Amino acid sequence: MGLPRKNRLTSGTDFDRVVDAGRRVTRPEFVLYHCAREAPDAARIGFAVGRRIGKAVVRNRTRRILREGVRVLVPRLVPCDIVVVARPPVVRSGVRDLEAALADATARAGLLLNDT
């Protein structure tokens, strides 16, 4: 199952706002940009996978793997906007590795809800 529509960041202006005004957490596989949302509904996530990653088939596969890695985190995220910009080492990572890397990056950014 994919990422629900309400949790997707789709507008180019929203991407620009998050990348320009947001904070970032850097990992070898990706850079995670984040900023607070005006509307406190749910977290929205967008993915940027450029041509440096590979041809279209590789980029689309990478996007699907990143989306799956984030899907399990969405219920635990505070309301915010997130942009994940892929880096070339992401191609060598599996789904479980990316899930762990995304969980680590969101925890370091302070985006996870307290489960206490």
C-alpha cells in the first residue's frame, strides 16, 4: 500500500519552501529537509530523486522504496513538511536499511511523537 494522498507533498512551491526555509539532517543515502506546517493535520512528505541517481527505472524504484520506508513512520510523525532528497548511495540500500536510516534521521530531527 502506498503513502496516502493527505501525506504527500506535491506542490513545487511547498518543496521550495521546505528546502529553502527548513532545517536539514544529512545521511549518506539522502538529505532530509523539514519545517513546521501551518495546518496541524498530518505530516506531508515529498521525494526528490534526480538524474544523478540513474535512469528513469532506477529513479522510480528508488522513489518507491523511499515511500515504503516512510510509510511505516507516518503515524509517529509530528505535523510537519518533509522533503527527502536522494543521494547516489541510496541505490545500494535495501528497504529495511532505508527504513532504519529514515527512522534515525526523523528521530535526530525531533520529528517523532513521544510514545510514552
